[in-house]
Amino acid sequence: MTPRAPSHTPRPPLRFVLVVAALLCAAYISVFLAGGLPMSLYVGVDALANTAALALMALGVRWVTDQVPWSYAPKWWFLPLHVLAGLVAAQMSLAFTAIALGVASLTRNGGLTVTWLVGPARHWQLFTFVFAYAAVAGSCYALQVMAEARDARVLRQDAELARLRERLDPHVLLNTLHSLLEMVRGNDPGAEEAIERYGRVVRYVTAPREGVDDLVPLRDEWAHLEDYLHLEQLRLGDRLRVVLDVAPTALAVRVPALSLQPLVENAIVHGIAPRPGAGSVTVQATREARAVSIMIEDDGVGTQAPATPGSGRALQLIRSRLRLHFGAQADMQWGAGPGGCGWRVTLRVPA
């Protein structure tokens, strides 16, 4: 076997462990009562002794699955190894049960008597321990697979966020810097505010975010959007009109970071920029009973313009991130605007 660092099985919640132990103890009590023993303190103590033996074995199984993680499942020796380990664990657990029952005998007669199970009781106990080994090993491997899936999901989400960050067009940034430089040279009173907005946009886009930190209040996303659109209006002048409307009750809902700006950038680059004359972009967020609806709409060329390489990429990325965070609770639709003109994207996230 090639040595490797252990792949630790995630620890289950303490409440789950306690519930399973209580159920096992109750099962042992039921078996003892079904065998004709009267209900007494001794029956409960014996049940606890058997449950303790299973609990000790479970710790051993967890160690084995850490040393032989699920990634080794295709190996030829994987199944034989667990069969052997299950048989060894069952025999060791029988020995521990004998010791535990001996300690429990102190409650009966005040003396330590090691009790070895024999006959049908021994066979039944062996079967129980082997079955328990399989159940615990299967549970550990299920937790490993779930953890790996969660890690893969976070990595995919981070990769998608990185791809969205790359969408902040460097040409747009350079043109914006040129506009800021002209404002400074002309002693424009709005130059200082514009430079501050530019700095906030860059900080927001490049801020490190991982896992749950990828979700931000709509308030933060909206402030970033206002800064971004202010800079775009500096760059495009009268060619770009902006309408922003957000319900105050919607500002606290959490959305994936950088989920609005790429959509607005799409509206400007693919809708407003190619059309002659001025155009408008409307962003509206409304609060519903259990959701917040966000609409981004433009009156640009819409579906009349030919598709360009990479078009629709931001839409698919943002929809994917919504599904990663919220599953079926989130939705995202897009298509031509009213009357077939322009373009409209609508997001719904749970509130």
C-alpha cells in the first residue's frame, strides 16, 4: 500500500451520535426482554455494556476508513481488507464485551466476573458486530464522499467567481482611467468622487471570497453596481441613461458576489454600445413574500445583433452559482425585452 496522509472522515454531530447510541441501547434492551429476562437495572447495564463495545469498534472503523479512504475503492485489496478488518473487529469487540459485562456484574453481586458469550448468543453477537462494521464503514465513506463533493463544489464556485472577475474588461478600465485623468486635468469637481468610486470597484472585484463568503448582502452588491455605473456614465456620457430602483426591504437578502455587475456590463457592451444614439439600462429589485426579484433590462439591440464568441457565458456562470448556493429555490431567466426589443434578465433568490 502506498503511504499517504490520512483523509479524515468528517466528524458527525454529537446529537446524531447520542441518538444512535440511545437507539442501539434500546435495541439491546428489547432483545433481552424478548429473550425472557425481566426488566431491571441489570438489563439496562448489560445493554450499555454491549453498546459501549459497539461504540469502541466504531472508533476503530473510523480510523480504518481514514487510513483507507474511499479513493482506494478501485484497488483489488479494498474489499478483502475490509472483510478481514470486520472479522478482526468482531472478535476484539467480543473480548471487550466480555470485559464490559464483567464490570457490569459488579452491580449484581459485587464481584468482577468476566463473561464470555457462547452458543447462539456468541453467534448473534458476531453477526451484530460484522453488520455494525459494515454500517459504520459505509457511513464513514458516505461522509467522505459528501465532503469531497462539497470541496469540489467550493472549488468550482471559486473558479467561476475568478472567471467573472476576469470579465471586468481591461479596455473599459483603461478608458475609465483616461476619463478620470481628463477630469483631474480639467479640475473637474467630481474627479475626487470618481477616483474613490474607481478604487471601490477594483477592491470589490478583487476581494478574496471563498465558500459562504461568496454570499454578500444585496446592499453591498447594489453599492458596487452604483459605483460601476457611475464610472460607465463618465466613459459613455449622454449615451448611457441609468435607472436604479431597489426596495429597502430587499437590501438585506444575500446574493452571490459579482452577480449583478456582469449582467449590467453585458447590457452595456452588447446592448447599448452597438446601438446608435443613447440607450438606457434599468435595474430593479423588489421584495416578494419569500423571495427577492432582481431585473436588469436594456433597450439596446437585443436579439437583433449577431451572437459574439463567449456571449451568454456570464449568464450561464451566474445561473450556475445561484444553483450552487440555493438549488431550486433560486431562478434566473433571460430573453428579449417587451415587444421583442432590448434584453431582460430576471433573478429570483430566496429571502
